[in-house]
Amino acid sequence: MNWLWTTADLVDAMDGRPIGVMPEGITGISIDTRTLARGEAFFAVKGDKFDGHDFATAAMAAGAGLLVVAEAKLPALGRLQMPKIVVEDVLVAMERLAVAARARTKAQIIAVTGSVGKTTTKEMLRHALAVCGSVHASEKSFNNHWGVPLSLARMPQDTTYGIFEIGMNHPGEITPLVKLVRPHIAIVTLIAAAHLGFFRSLDEIARAKAEIFSGVVKGGHAILNRDDPRYKLLARLAGDAGVTHIHGFGENARAQFRMTDYQAQPPGACFGAKVGKRKLDVEIGAPGRHMALNALAVLGAAQLAGADIEKAAGALATLKAEKGRGRLLAFKHRDGGQFTVIDESYNANPASMRAALQLLGATPVDGGRRIAVLGDMLELGVHSAKLHKELAGPIGEAGVDRVFLAGPEIRILADNLPDQVESTYREDADTLAQLLVEAVRPGDVVMIKSSNGIGFSRLVEALTNSCEAAS
Ligand SMILES: Nc1ncnc2c1ncn2[C@@H]1O[C@H](COP(=O)(O)OP(=O)(O)O)[C@@H](O)[C@H]1O
Ligand SMILES: [Mg+2]
């Protein structure tokens, strides 16, 4: 059996106390009984809302191989006939296992942070490097104090490339996480106004992201966005942290990983890339200039990690934008013809709004209109009104014909749009849904974007439920 961890190694790494008849090993690690697979260890982690210990019975029913539980909770779980490893604190135990996972691997380790594009870049790395070796990458956006140790602890020993997303909402959060990851290569995608509510300025955000450099191994690399106004600040901070190899990606002539030209080619694009001395013509299956720029960071990392760069670049052709993050959907219209939806419903902040509006502007319309359906960008604190109002600029530049808005924060934009743009405002996504379904015409391109909390995925669902998919 190819165990993720033998029980002996697991007990040893966590300094735990086994109770009961232990299995020889575990096939995986779970903190959620809804997704737990048979033979996995269930770690009873305490989250914001729930305590994993309350799900011990559910974990047993789901076929967990063993439970990792806290000493203090043992009296309450004593009657559960199930092998257990008892530890002082379950999260600390998972961190110890993360350290052991990192120590036992020979993988090239890549860490990704930034204000936007972390998950996109992480998934692109997964896709591009999968043709070059065995890849282990964080699931979803598992990038915080439990997501990072969980992702590390799940890394199989024989991994060739380990890819980890690291996020933060506050200064000081990245440092302990990157010390666990100890990347050979650290990527900072872009510094932008996300979670600005917790910060005074973009420089302050850059400083918090720069904590990632403190964990880079000796002789390791930083890959920074050469087009970012905070490139120089980040490069200096990387140097201060002892990172000796600093590389830029972007359109800037001085970027080591450079995009030379870009052409939309729905549902994706093609672009020229210069990676060191090598020139590549790359086809990418996901649309948008920002995607191609993320791809430059990916190709740079592939090169530095010793992967076959031609192969990695070739794989990008079959990349598909993620649900909610730029995926194109084509629908048949009830009156004949088709229309297109750009599903950006998962996330929104000023930088990704601009990128998505630019994508809408660059998407060809076939006798229809460009429609932007926009909701609140959350967590912008005192800057919120100004940043929502400022979307008028990119809306005008993208040649948007029609705007639908929903959410309390974005209301202000309705009164500040360019004159030629027709707009409709509703309080929330649900009251907008039917209106949108009725408004769409054949040939339209509809871009739907807001912070996840506003529920714009329900608008995509409403269109999906009322219209047949076109191939
Ligand atoms: N380089 C980029 N610049 C601007 N927007 C981007 C970039 N990369 C991705 N995006 C967009 O930002 C949003 C969030 O992307 P995601 O990868 O989930 O970010 P994160 O994991 O950092 O929160 C998506 O709408 C995505 O299309
Ligand atoms: Mg993410």
C-alpha cells in the first residue's frame, strides 16, 4: 500500500499518543467529514464556527482510518471505538506534520502570494508542471493558518513540484506560514487594493506580502511583477530578506520573463514569451491579458524549478479558466442565436475588476452588446466609495453598452457612469436575476463579477437554468 504517512511516522512527527488498534498507515488527511475519503486521518481542527471534535462520529461513519484529537477532548470521545492519536493541540500537530512533510521531500517548492491571482497562478502551475513531473498543490484557496499546514501535510513524499498558495488579511500572517513552506521559489503576483480595509496603503500591503521572502531557502528565487508600481519596493525587501536571485515578469522591457505580444483568441489567447534567452509562442486556454501575465510567472517558475519549459508552455493550451474566475460560457438564446457569459462571480477587487472589464472590452461581440453585471467589492474599508466610483473609467474604456449593478457599496457607481451607458440598479443579486435573464439578447457578451459574498454565482445559475448551453 502506498500510504501518505505510515502511522509510525505520523505519531513520530506529531509527538502523539496512539490509542487503540492502529492501521498501518493513512491514505490522506481530512478536516471535513463531508469530503473525507475512506482510510484518511481526520484531524479534529477547531475552526471559526465549528470544532472538529463534534464531528468525530461523522468521521468514523465516513470511514476515517483514525482520528487526531486533543487531550482535553478525550473524555468526551472515550466511548468512540476508533483508533486515535491524542495530541496537545490538533492544529499544532498538523503544523508539525507539515514540517515533517517539507523535511522529507526532494520536491522543488513554489509559494504564491499577492493581492489577486494567487489561486489562478497556483492552478496554472499545477496544470503546466503536471506534464513535467508529479505535482502536489494546495486545494482551492487553502492559504491561511490551517490551509497551509494542511496542504503541506498532504504532500506525498515522492512529489516533484510542491505548489502552495499563501494568503493574508493582516500583517504578520505570512511569516509563520512561509517558514513552514520554505519555498525555493516565491512568486508575488501583484500588489493591489484587496483587503485594503485592514491597511493604510498599498505600500503597507506590499510589506505584508514581502514577508514571503523571509522563508525562501538559501540560494532561492523571488519572481516579482515587473509592471507593478511596487516592483522596486518588493525587490528591495526581497534583497533585505537575503533572497539573492530576483526576477521580474511582465511587459516591461527589463523583465526576465517577458510578454512580447498578446492576442485574444476566444476562448483563450496567444502570446509571445521571452524566458531568459528562449523565445516561445504560447497558446493559452483561458482569456485575458492578466491570465497571460500570470502565465509568464508560471513559465519563469518552471524554468527555475528545472522543468521542461517547452512542455510546460505547451500544456497551457489546454488550460481552462476556473468556474467564477474568467470561465467563458456559451448559451443558446430563446429567440435563436447565442450569447456569451464571462463568469467572474467568485471574487472582485479593483485590480481584478479592471482586468475583467478589459477582457470584456477585448471580447468580440457579434451584433450584440457588451454587458457588465457588477456587484460590491468587499473589504475596502474607508476607501470603498472612491474605489467603486472609479470603476466608471474602465467601464468607459471597455466600450460597455449596458450595466447592471447590485449591492449596497456599488450603488454610488450608478450615478457616476458615462452618459452613453444605460444602467440598472437593484439591492441584491436575487432581485436582479430575473431582470438579467430577460434583458440578454442574442450576440451579447455578459461579464458577471462581484465579491463572492454578494452571491453573483446565483446570477450565473439563473442564466444556466433558463438557457440551454451551446457547444
Ligand atoms: N494578474 C491578475 N491581475 C488582475 N486580476 C487577476 C489576475 N489574476 C487573476 N485575476 C482575477 O482576480 C480574481 C481572483 O483571482 P484568484 O486567482 O482567485 O485570486 P486570489 O487567489 O489571489 O484571491 C479572478 O477574477 C481572476 O480572474
Ligand atoms: Mg485564492
